[in-house]
Amino acid sequence: MTPQGNDGVVSRVELADGRVLAFRGAQVVGYNLFEAQQHARRGVRARRHAVANLHRRDDGTWEISDPTEELDLARNLGAAVLLSYAALEGLGNHTIDEMRKDATVELERDGETITLGREEMWVLSVPEKLSVVVPAFTEKPSIEGTALWGKVERVCSLRDGLVSRALRPVAQDPEVLGRLYRGDADSCAEDAIAVVRALRPELLPPVLLDAST
């Protein structure tokens, strides 16, 4: 089973030895969602097993008994978060790509309404693309302020933690890893799938569209 439903789309790349490899091109939103879901499922299984077998420390706190299992769950859940975010960003960028060259959107900034042209939309944040650009294209109501918006914010918050704080010493800033261990990222892939399904369901591969109904 493949994550994309574009069997007729063939891409090509020239290998180092000169041969040309033809392959089925992946649709960026569907590909990232599919991979996010696979990583999330592996990470959730590892996390639940690890939490069920914690070791009590002398200071009264608990730790994961198997360092390999700890790394495995963090790696898979971290990858799931980044891929989920990539899918949402891809949704926004793909929508901009499909807009007319003279398209504009209006955005509230610092109490003022500003108008942005198509080329200026690329620098918007992922939440801005999903709440302003996508509705302008689809003519559907914005999901900002809805339950779905909470899913967007959760995925973006986890991604920001991984990107901006993950490389600091864990003892100094354990927040993002702690959130992964606690289970905050367990639903990140399903959250992203739900957002895409609400905004642009045609970008979901059949395997994910069927599983989300």
C-alpha cells in the first residue's frame, strides 16, 4: 500500500552513473502525513511500554529503565511531530502555488489590516497560511478558534520546541522531551490528518482519507 494516489505521475532523476531513474512522485502533503502516522504509531507503542515499566530512583522520581527504548520513543515521536508540521506547511505552500498570480489576502497585524500579494504569502507562518490563505482559496470558513485550531497549535508548539530547544542541555530545559514522554505528541499525526481533511480533503491519499472517516 502506498501513501499517494498518483500512480500515473512519473518523476525522473539522473543517477551518478548517468542512468535515469523513473519513479512515482510523492505528493508532499500525503507523503508527510503517511510517514508521520507510521512514526507516531511506533513511538506511541514504545512510550506506553516504557511508561508501564518505569524504574524508581533513589530521589523518589522515576526514569525509563531501558535507554534504548527511551531513545526509540523520542526519535519516533519527534519525527512524527516534524513530519506532521511539514504536512501542514506543505498544505499552505501547495495552496499558494495554486492561487492566481494576482491573488491577494487580507491579514490583521498589530491592529491594522494589511493586504498581501501571492509572492508575499510565502513568508507567512504556518498558522497564518492555514487560517488566512487556505480559506481565501477554498472559500470555506477559517478554522481559527475551532477545535481543529487547537490541533494546529499543538503540532506547531511541539515542532517549535524540537527546533528551538531540543539541542539545549536536557537538565536545563527538559520541556519538549518531557512533553514527548508525557504523551503530548501521541496524536500529532492524527491531528494533522484531521486538519488536512477539513481544509483540503482532496490532498489526502485514499489510505488516510478512508481511515479518517
